[in-house]
Amino acid sequence: MERHSAVPKQYFLPRFLLENYSHPFRPRRKEEAAHLASQNRNASPRGIGKKMRRGESVVNHVDMSTEVAFITEKPVEGVFSRCNMYQKAGISNKEQTRIEHKFNRLESDASAIFRRMLTALTANRRGLWLTREERNQVRKFLFVMKYRGPTSFGRYCHETMETYNAEDKEQLAMYMREKSFSRPIDVWMDNLEKLIDVKMDAEMDWIHQLPTRMYPTDAYWAITHCQSSYMTLCTPSARDAEFILSDNCYSIAEGPHEAPMDATSGKRAIQKWTSLHEFGPISPRLLIVLRSALFPCPQEDGADADVKKTRELLQSYQEAMLGPLSETLLADLPVSKASNNYSEVVDNVLRAIPGAAGAPSRGHSFFFQFFPLENAHVDRINGVFLGNASSCNSLVFHTETAFRRSLEWYMDDCEYFPKNVASTTTAASAAPSDLQQQRACLRKFGGLLTQLGSEKRFFQEDVLPTVSTQADERRSLLEALRQDLPSLLGPVPDSDDASPFMQVYQILGGSKETLQEDLIQSARMLKLRIKIDVWSRGVDEQLRHRNREYLIQQYLMLPRRRLWLYLKRRRLSEDMEYRKESQRPVNLHTSVLDAPEDIVARAWRVVKPGSLNHLMYWAAGNSLLKSRPPGFDPWACIESLNHRGNQQLAMLQAFAFSRILKIEQFCSVIAPGARLAATWQDFGGLLAVFTADQMTEMAIRLAVEPVFKSLLSGDLEEGLLNALAEVFFELLCPLVPEARA
């Protein structure tokens, strides 16, 4: 029988890295320990120094796995480890021992290089030279750390494919059948071994060989990680600034990302993301930053037009999907590529040194400069680690002063790291569990500030998700509303002389007391609707449609006065959008008053209970559809079902039937006869592409139109009834022109 204690612990970060964050343990005096315990009643007894020897290497550790985070001193060997990680995955002692021995050799090689880096930094040198082989060794170590970390391990830690839920499920299953693997975790172990064993030769043959030796998807991931970014060394310029450490820091990629959620199923769609920076902390004063090759490199671009063209093409693709590079978190990081011994910069252009080998060679060396970072950049990098702390179990820092300053900055900052975690997940890119983790993490950080003696206090407000936009027309919309609000309100809202705008608002249940909040919330609704389309660009169109529909369904359940204000904002926004080319000012009165949704609202007495919001929404939407330049004619001839014809048909079919109670009751009587009589010949060739149900619906509409006004004559005044009939048969239930009497 195998003994399970052969390899008791595996470390997500090697001990030699943790030693760089450590300090000798000093037992606390009784008074000091009592004060610490009173500050942190939830702390473990280890926090006051028990079971540790004087002089033992310990680190300042934040336990993020408990409900209340607390700071303790812990021995280095007790941090960032997972007991029997491999055994919990069902991996034999023999296999785990073998893979750990290989990893230890990789650690040893990397640690020798890192010690040279620290020696050069401590000696205040400008940087250090590394051979191509040494640089490749560091790059391999960084990716193995990522692949061996909790994120990648968790992806594969499954006994069967039934529970594997990554997006490459079918591809992995095919690979497992081909290679006779029975479990996903076996693939991970095999991949990890192949990554450790690969010889990253100067001739770069390894790039062609690696996909043939391991799971190709992850092989190309490793190749991209090593080849699509360049390595830089960064150090804080301020003496009291430091980099923090988290158990998932080697797995974190900084860059724009979108993981849209199917609001109906609650599941994420395929994520869109770009890794712009990845990190490898070496010590509190030294950090490896891998910077994406997407960022401009003037010296290279000036030397090779093809390189510049390729980079610009990749930049344009990235920016089309996820926004401008210049607006990303670390776009202005003051770093550059390492210089080398086979090229030189002449007139700010990279030129080959005469006689030097141009092709990659073992004789090549690179000079890595230590780039000093101001506090602004150190804070943002630490902010990336803190922003991902909801998915980690441990944080480590060197000095309390530096950690407190970084934590205070992170909790104060709302420009780069917003703290308004939405109380609704209607259109958020995060799943409910993600939001709960984020909220819990922020509460823990607030408690840590108190433990550290900070006077900062963090207030988190739960609000409907708000989105920022830089579009001038959106800001103009709000400004126009502010300027015209007095004339729209007229006298006091509850008076008999209220403006037409306020009359409709009051009909829908609004009052002086509700107006301000409804205006604020309706503005947020419009911004959120716009942002959802931006978030989901490039996502499967069916998923986009489902998410839009789900959001609208949530809006339709809101108070009718608030939905009506949202429709007003939407109408004004679209009017501004399509008028800006002519540079004509938008008149709020002609733009948003006496619109179809107002007519429906005034006729609320004849609308089936619970259907008023739906009718207002469709009346507004269809009128906007028809009024957009160059205009939409629902009955334009569809000559063929090509792309344009299908678009026309889809827009036509978007017009919906209504839910006016008396009309619905009348339709229920005439529907059987209409169903028997309706054929496409009754309505002209246009409806040849319609279904039988759609032709039946059109027959019902034609039967209703002559008696529409008489059915409702006792419920609405004549002017309103005429206006409602026009809205009904022009927008809500449009009729085929040639079939209309």
C-alpha cells in the first residue's frame, strides 16, 4: 500500500522566492502579543508567534481563505503550499515524486539567474547581461509557474470529462482518445513534464517540436507566452515602495477582457481577452514584467517596414475588439526591450552590427536594464494583484508600511479599479458567484486597513451598474435634459396645469417625489443598454440577442413611469445620433413629446393589465425603426431572399401583435375563421415568404381594423382614439398596404 506522506506539500511559489520576502522571526513581548490579539480577535494563535523559533525565516502573511482576513507571521515553508495536491487528483506517489524532482531542477537553474539579478540590483548596477540560453530558461520557468499554478491545475483537476467545463472540451476529449488518456488531470501531468523537459534551443526548433509532444492547444499557449512579449526588469524608485506577492500572481494577465454571460443560462460565453502584461515577482524590490509586443517599438518599426505593418495590423484588430491600447492600465509603463550584442541603435533605428550573426544564435546576449517605476505604476501593478485576490488564498508582503500604502491606494482608487460591485447581475460580465467573491474580498480589505492602523475607511455603495462613455452625444443628451427640464416640468408637477410631459408622467404614476430618482435610473438604464452592445461585439449573434432580450425583459418589469423615461432618453439619444451629420440642434419638445409611446400611455385604460410597458416599448421601438435615416418601409418589396432581403424580412417580422383586452377578446372570436381563410394570395406576393401563422395574424388584423374604433369608442375620447388607431395599425399591428380597405 502506498504511503501518502511521500510528497506532503507542493508549492505554488518556490521557497527561494519566498525567502526574498522573509525576515527573521522575533518573539513578541507579552504586552505586544496581547495588543495584537485585541486588534485581531479572529486571528490564528500562530499570529502571536507560537511554534516558531527565534531567527526562523518568516513572512508577513494575509490569509484570504477565511471569512475575515488577518495578518500573521508564518514560516516560509507554510506559505503558498497545498498538501498532497497531486494525491487529491489521484496521482500516484511515484509520478508526483518524479515530476517534483524535475521541477526542483528547473527551480535551481532559475534561482541562480534570479540571484544574479538581485546581486546586480543591490550593487546599484544599471542592469545585467543574460545569454540567450539564460533568458530562455527564465521564460520557460515563468510559463511553468503559470501552468503549474492554481488556475491551470483547477482547469484540469477532473476525474472524468463529464465534469471538465473549459471551452476546449471536445478538442481535449479527441486528444485523450488519440493518446489513450483516461482523465484530464493525466493530460495536465503529461503536459507539465513536457514543458519542463523542452530544450528551448537558439535555433527555435522547439517551437515546431512542442505541439507534437504534448496537447497542442497548450503547446501553442506556451509558444505564444514566450514569443509574443518581451521581458523587462522593474524596481520601485521610492525606497518605501514594494511589490506584494499573491499565490496566483504568476497566473495573472493584465489587459482588457470581456467574458459576457448568457443572462438566461447564467453561463459565460467564450471569453475575449488580450494579455498585455504578465508578472513574475522576484523580491519586494524586483519584478519581471512581460510586456506585449503589440505596443509600439519605434526602433524596430523604423528598421523593418514589414514588422511595423504586422504590429499595426495586430493593434488594429485588438483595438477593434477591446479598445485602444493607449487607454489600458499600464500603457505608459516606462520600459523597453533589452539591448543585445548583435544590433545597435543608429538615429533611433535598430541596425545590425556589421559581422554579427543575424539569425538567433547561442552566442547572443541581452542587456536587461533595471527600469525604475514611480509609485503610480507600482500602485497599479499591486492593484492588479489585489484586484485578483478574490480568487487567491494568500498574500505576502515585506513591510507593513509599504503594504498599507498600496492597500490604501487600491481601496481609494476608482479610476482603474472601480469598487461599485453591482447588486444585480442582469448585464454584468461576472456571474453571481464572482460578484459575491469580489464583495467579500473588498470587505476583507476594509478589515485589513483597520488591522494596519489606517485611518482610511472604505464605503461600498450597491448601485445599478453604471457605465462610462466618452461619446459627446451622450453627455450632450444629459446636458440638454438639464437645460430643458424646467420647461418640461411646467408648473409644480401635481398642479392641474402640468406640462404635456408631466401629464403623461403623472398618468403613469409619477410624482414630484419620484421624478429625480426616475431620471437618474433611466439614464443608467440607457447607458447600460449601450454598454452591453459594446461588451458583446464579436460574440455569437444569438447570444447577443438573448442577452438583449433578457435585459429588456428586466426593464419591462420596472415601474411604467421609469420605463417611459428610459424610452424618452433612448428616443432623444437616437435623434441626436442621426442629426449630428447635419449639425442641426435637437429640440426636446419636437423630439420626445407626443410620441407613439405617449399615446399608448394616455390610453392606459383600455390596455390589458400588465401589458402597458410592452405596448409602450414596441410603439417607441417601431417608430424609431421607421424614422431612422434612410428610413424603414416595412412593406417595401422583398425581391429575393439574399442578404438584404433577409434583413428586410427580419425587420418586418419584428413588429409584434398587441395586448389590448377588448381587441384580444374580439380576435379570439374571429381567429378560427381567419385561420381557415388566410392564404398569401389574399395579401399580395409580399407575404409569400410568411408562415401560415403570420398570414393568419394578418387576416385577424384586417378583420379588426374596421371595428377597432367602435369597440373602444366608449372608453377613449375621439382625438385620443384616432391617434391610438393610427399607432396601432401603423406600428403595433401594421397592415399590408395593398390589402387594406
